[in-house]
Amino acid sequence: MKRMGSYLTVILFSVVSFSGVSCANGSSSAVTEQGKNTLRSEADGKEADVLWTRELESMRLVQDISRQDGVDKAVKLTPQSVISAPSAESPVYPFIDGFGSLDTSRISPDLLAALDSACAAVSSQQSADSLMAQGCLYSYVLFLSDFKNGWKTAFGQDMPDPPVNLFTSRVYGAPFIQDDYEIPVRFKCAKGYADVLFCFIKNDGGYKISQIDIQKWGRTDGN
């Protein structure tokens, strides 16, 4: 009997110990799960407070750039071909060595009319008094003298007397516009050409010539 009592005591002690361990493990699991929920709640709260920006280039990243308007669909575009292709938005103007660009897009209609009149007066050897700015008539007188001497030096003969038209054609160069309007003009004839720079100022009477300078003479034979 005494032995059986000892056995019962051992069994009861084991059951109590096992129950204690189970309770301890259960409490630890509950604490761990509670901690996870708390951290998740904090993370969710911080994420909700973050102001996310729109994805950079989000639309362009999904666009199909292998085709472009005005290009045959059979032609597959690459970055290299797009870079090397000329842009339709950037017009290319002729260029004359020793004279410059022929881009006259910045010459307004009123200025063009004044330039046409000035060139016609020079070519036909007519008076340009009405085209000159006030106090600048001397500039035209000096120009005519230099022009006559330059003609003989460049072409080896005297300049024809009026009413002979000195030149058969002319081209206008790109203007330089700052305080005044400077426009180069190349006059052409059978013997060669003369580059002349017209300087205009704008006043209540429109565009008037303030100065005329001879830039260069050239012969057709290159001499």
C-alpha cells in the first residue's frame, strides 16, 4: 500500500508539471502573436501616412515608340535612327560661303519693302534720298563714291552710267537685329558680285537707311 501511494504521488506530480509547462507555452504564444499584431498595426499606420509620388515617366514607359507618324509601319524605329533623322520642325536654309545664311524669316514685310526699294535704287543708280534716315544722307553719298571706285578696281573698267541697271539679280542674307537692322545683300552681275550691308533704323516714318557699307567684291573668274 505504501508503494502504491508513492506511485500515485509521482503521477500527480508529473501531471501538475506538464500542466504548468503547457500553460507557460500557451501564454508565451499569445504574447508573441499579440506582439506581431502590434507591429503590423504600426507598420500599416506608417504606410498610410506616407505620401507616395506619381511614378516618374509612368505613361511614357508603356508607350509604343517603335512607330511614329509619317514613318512607314514597315520601318522599325530605333533610338539611333530617331536621333539621326532630321527634324521637320527645324528648317534648313541655304548657306553661301563667305556670305552667310540665307535665312530671311526674321525680315518683316515692312522691312523687306524698304530693303527692296534700297536695292533697286542702288542697282538702277537712282536717288535714295527718301529712303535715308534724317541726317544720314551723307552715308549714301560716300557709298556711291566708294562703289564707283570699287567697281573699277574689281572689274577693271568704269562703272556704266545711268540708266543702265548694274546688276541682274540679288540675294538677301540673314539679318542681324539688335539696336538696328543689319541685312547683307549680294548683288550679282555677269562680271561678278558685290556684297553690301544695309543698316536700317525704325521710326515713325517706317524703316529708314542709316548706313550702307561695301563688304566685299568678287569676280566671276575668281581673280
